[in-house]
Amino acid sequence: MENIEQRKQQALIAQDFYLSHMSIADLSKKYHLSRYLITKGLDEAMETGLVDIKINAPLARNYELEASLKKQFPVPNIYILKDADNPNHNAENVIQFAAGQAQLLIEESHIVGLAWGATVFDMIDHCRSTVRDDLTFTQFMGENMRYNSLAGSMRMVEKAASKFNAHYVTMVGPLYMVNDEGRQLLQQEPAVAPTFSVASRMDCILTGIGTLASVDSISAWRNNKSAIFPGIDPNEIVGMLYGRPYDINGTLLNQNDDKVLGVDMNTIMAVPRRLGVIKSKFKSRAALGALRGGLLTDAIMDEAVANRILMEANQTE
């Protein structure tokens, strides 16, 4: 029993030392222990594995390939990581680097919009915990219907707010509403209007890149696709961003009949930083359209994805 209590105390001391950056002297006063015992406890915590320090060395980037893509596409910030010796590590490296970039953007922001999905979930998961009373995470589109998923719309902002000890607001309602009047009226409801107000002032957006498969994975959207995207040929859709479909040139295909419950595209395109992360080369066409259309201000990928994008670009010119 004494050993368990001792381990608990060591854990608390380690958290204060490594995460809160308290000095040995301050820890000595707080826990009424000598400086020797505080230092000894920190050493034991390291030796027993209670504390595990991981040093993330800077990931190598392909600056030449970055310059090549920047010349071709209207995207100010493109980051391309060199492929790892083990291809299985490429996606993890992309997420690790993206988390670092997201952390910098979040530190400069007061209102951060989050999309959903595993990519955004992993990016937030890799960020460092901080305390930000002046920060709010917001949905800027309705619920994607993945209510049981930790990577769903509503849970994503809750997760991020918990990570940063910040605030969050949610958008009550589905991602798509085919009834135009109902969608417009819902935006004025007291339960929804405050979120629209917050989301209209976003400093940055963090998102992955989607495809039509993400729409088809939800039965409510798959079964009503023709009503959600009226008059649109599904074969023209190469990608999905911000809930909207676009073609290989990055042209939004539903501009004249947008069924998304969320802030409009003019508001989204006015957000100063829109960070998109592409982990899979199988989304190269979706990434190409997003880059051509300038739908992102920041894009992160690895060499394999970047080379596939350039190949697709040459084939579709």
C-alpha cells in the first residue's frame, strides 16, 4: 500500500516538474520533502518507467519538392516530409509534423475551427497540453452523424478543448439539410446562432482531405446524395472539403445550391490559415483539386503523396 502511495506522489511531483516546470525548491516546499528526496524521486520515476521522455528530432523536409509545388499551386505554405526508411512510418511522421504546425497556429489563435476524422483526431492527440482560457474551439459545420466515434464533429471540439484547457462551442444540427428554408431558419435558433457567430471569426481551420467515400460511408447521406448534391455528376467529384464537393481543378460544384449547415464558403475562404493534412497517396486527386483551387493556405504531406500529385497534375493538364 505504501509503495502505491509513493508512486502516486512521484507521479504528481513528476507532472509538476516536467509539465508545470516547477523548480526543485518549489517542489520541496509544496510536498514538504527535502530537495534530496525530490531529486531522488524524479530519478526513480525515470528508472522505473513512470516517466518516459521522448525527444522528437526535427523531421527532414524536401525543400526542392516544396518549391516545385508552390510554383504550380496558389498555396502559400506547403510542407513535404522526406519518406522514412520504413514506409509504415510515413503517416506517423506527417501527423507528428502536422501537430507541431497546428500547435503553432493554435498558439497564435483565439478561435480555431475543426473538421472531423481520424487525421484531425490524431493531430490534436499529438499536440502538447497547455492552458488557454482565451481560446475557443468551434464546429463550423453541422454534425457528420458519427455520434459513436471519438473522431466525430462534436467530440472533436470537446477533445481539443480538453487538451488545451480551452472553451468550445458546438453546432446543433446535421451537416446537410436539403430544406433550404429550414436550414436558414435553424441558423437563427438560440441554440445555434451563437456558434455561427463564433465560427464567423475563426483565426484558423484544421482539416483533413475527404473524398466522396466519406459521404457514402454515412447511410443518411448516401441514400440522399442526389438531393444533397442536386444536378452534380458524382464522377466529377474528386474531393470534399468543408463539407463541399469540388472537381479536379478545385472548383466547388455546389456553389449555387449549397445544402451544408455551416458557415458559408466566403467566410471560410477569408480565414487567414486553413491547414490541410494529406496522409494517403490514394487521396492525391483530392489533394490536387484542393491545391489547384487554393482551398487551403497550408498543406502537409510526404514525398510519396507529393510525387503522386505532380503525376496527376501532368495527366490532367
